[in-house]
Amino acid sequence: MAKAKLRTSPGRGKKFDTVYFDVEHVIGEGEEGKSRTAIRKVEIDLYLEKRFDQKDAPPPAQTIGVGVSARCEETGDAEFGTDLNAVLSAIRAKLDARFKIKWERWFLVKVDPTRSYDASGDGLQLSWRDIERGVTFGGDVLMRSYNVNGDWPNRWIIEPWPKVVKEQGRIVAAIPATGDNEKALQVFAAKIAELRKALAALVAPDEIERTLMQIAAAPISAMIEQRPAA
């Protein structure tokens, strides 16, 4: 078996190998259908290092041990030990923690039109659903949403966080999923339900003709306010 050629790296011992740590990242501009994930290789350089006796004595210093040093130039992480597998496990654990994305829960909020397919008319629906926002080690901001049509390995859609959040081509709002925001959205939805009841009262059998006579001259809000309380 041919021996690996040792390379000298000043102050770091002799470099004898490079291994790689896989990091998932996103390629694309965040437009629908144009983003995809790919694997990026992060280098871990391996050095053979000596440990010397630190006692005051005439040179050369006495070698008291030899070990392996693993270093990642990109992150500045390093590990040293006498067991190569243990050193690799330790530095990979560091890199895993460093590159792991901390996902925060956000809401995607939108108002959609609603229509009856067998009749004429119009309406609206306020809705919000969960998405997640994360920041990579390199500072890239990502958006993650659940892929309802994907299998388990492909259950997430990950893409760069866009400057303007869109869904099906429409601009929508994205807000942090705080407790206060969630309560406010629930209040908003409740007020829409109250409005729906008030509108239903305006088209009750004994009110609809009067409503239609007034609709062109008065805003709906005024008509609701003028209506006697039930």
C-alpha cells in the first residue's frame, strides 16, 4: 500500500488528508419553481501534530505525544485527539450544531375571494397558515413551508426568503407567529364573522328591498349602523 505523502503546514503539523462535511443549501432566486436545494462540501483538514514537553530544557524539545488535529477554515472550529474517529466525530458535531438552521414559526396571512359556483355574488375569506423562517451560518434567510403533495423525505419546500412574499402569484403578508399576533388574527376573524352576520341581516326577507334601494347612496357600514338592534 502506498503511503500518503505528508505535507507541511507551518504551526499546524503535517497535513495528511481532507475530509468533507455536507451542508444543504438553496440555489435560486426564490421565484416559484426556480429554487432547489443542493449539497455543499465544507472542508475539514487533518494534520498530524506532535506534543512537546514544555519544561525549560535545551532544544530540541522532547516529543511526549502524537495526535490528529482536525480544522475547518471556514468556521474556525478545531479538535485534537489521539483517536482519529473520535476527533472526526467531535468536529462534525460542532459543524452540525453550527450549520443547523434554527427555524422560527411565522404566519402567511391572506384574504381570498370566495364565490359560489352555482350562483352569482362575491365574498372574502381571511386565512393564515404556518411557514418557517431560518437564517443559515452564512447569513442567508430561508423560508420553509410544508409540501402537502410531497412524500416524507420531500415534506418541506425550502427557498430563499423573498423580498416580497407571494403565493400563487399574489402578494401576501408574512408575520412572526407570536402569541399576540395569533390572538389579533383570531379577533380579526371574529370581527369578519360579526360583519357577515350583519350583512346577512341586511338581506333578510323583510329587509332586502330596502337594502337594495339604499345600496347605491349609502356605504354598507352606514346601513349596518342605521339598522335597529335585534
